[in-house]
Amino acid sequence: MILLNASGCLDALTAPDCARSLDAFVTKTVTPEPRAGNPPVRIAETAVGMLNSIGLQNPGLERFLGTVLPELGRLGVPIWVSVGGSSAGEYAGLCRRLDERDEVAVVELNLSCPNVEGAPEAAAAIVAACRSATSKPLYAKLSAAVPDIAETARAVEDAGADGLSLVNTVRGLALDSETLRPILDRGAGGLSGPALKPIALAAVWSCARVTELPIVGMGGVARGCDALDLLAAGARGVALGTVLFADPDAPGRIRGELEGELTRRGFRSAEEVLRLAHTPRTKPRSEVKSFSQSSCTVGEKVVVDARAQGV
């Protein structure tokens, strides 16, 4: 299993030790031109996770290539660069420029941000344009908020994607308890944290049934058993998101917890767990533990400093 951060959930230059504890670092999404992002309030804590409406704030491609990427290259871990645009041509242009840089190990195509207007082209068309622009491995980051995410996975595989990142946040809304108006300036935002885990598991499980592409699963991972669940659903890698805001030591802790879970269950390695959720049942339904009895349930509150408007 490889362990990464979810795009936008870690500033590697501010917290280099945390970044180095990962198997690869994923940048915030880079766009052709600088973006100021959405106005505050941009983060809101809820009982089941966090809402954000950052709006892809980033310095733009030229500054990223000139000042940010060289610094990231000195971290000593593989760099995955997340990119976003408003057309297939913009995505391809970003990939063409990144293709020239040795610091870049993988390009992640952000096809799913809920806080900006979506690209007009279909995901497959964007992947195809990027495939012609770079020889770097391409991971398509997909949204679960589609009628059939497995169909999208098949389409991007046919277009030339090398892997999948599943999933991005889903849209949610929080109201101020006094005014009963939206907390976020934009209204709705992207929900991450514990509530996202069942959605992520369903997406990983569905896509793993129809494609052999490697999958990085993310959404609600806070403990080793969360990572275990994603591996069983079909993910070969796991990304940490909201948990990093509250616990910068989470990568090492979660690795240790995962090893403990594997040992407790009699597995010699994470590879033995991969796709276990796809195997036929071996017990009568009445003997299978209910969700409430599971060793890793959702709903635990993740503490996030809502003043951290710039992440």
C-alpha cells in the first residue's frame, strides 16, 4: 500500500516532516492562471466532518513551476501534481508543461472539484487530450456525484488514464445555528471527513469491479481500519485528507494501526487484503457482523480549526 495526502490537505513546504512521512506528496490543484479562491468564510466544521469552499486557490502555473515545484523537489519524496482547468485544452497545456519537469512523478487530473464550475468536456475527452500531451502517469480524480462512477472509470481508462483517485468531496451545506443562514460565503461546499467514507468505499468497490487500473482511495480515513476497508474494496493506495488538519502525525499512526489490524486478522501483508470485499460470502448472512459491530465505524467528530481559512 502507498500512503499519500489528498490534494489540498497538506502544505508540504510548511510541514515538510509530515510530507516526508508519506510515500508521495500530492500538490494543491494548479490552474493555468493564479486563482484567489472563494471569499471567506471558506471552512466550516460539522458534526460529521468538514465543509470547505476554497475554490482552487493557487499561484498559477508559471509561479508554481518557477518557485514552488523546485522546493517540492527537494523534499525527497515523489511529487504528484494535481491540475485543473476549464477545458480539455487547458488541462493538456498544463500536462505539456509538466512533462518537461523531472520533479513530477504523476499528474493527477482534478475532474471533480465541487467548488468551481465544471469543465464542459467529458472526463474521457480531458484524459485523452492530456494523454497526447504527456508521457507522465495520469491519475483521474473522479467525483462520486455522478449516476454511474464505474462507467466514468471505464471511459477514462479507455482514454488513456493510468490510475484513479477516488473520491473528491461531495456537496454539503451547514447553517449557522443562530441566523439559520449558510455558514460558508458561497453557500454549499465540499464535505470531507467521516461522512465521506461510505461514499468512497462504494466508489472504490464499484470501479474495482470494472477496471484493473490502480486506485487511490480517499474519504474519511482517520484510522488504520479505515485504510484496511479501502484496500478490501479494491484500492492499492490510500490518501489522507481531513485528518491531517487535526493530526499531522496521522501517516505514521495509521501505518502502525494498519499493521496491527493485519496482524490481528492473520494477514501477512496488505496485498492479502486487496479486493477481499469482492470475494463471495463464506458465512450465512445472520453470522456476518453488522455495521454497528464493525471495528471501524464512522461518525467520530474530527476537530478542525475553522480559522484556517487559507488551506
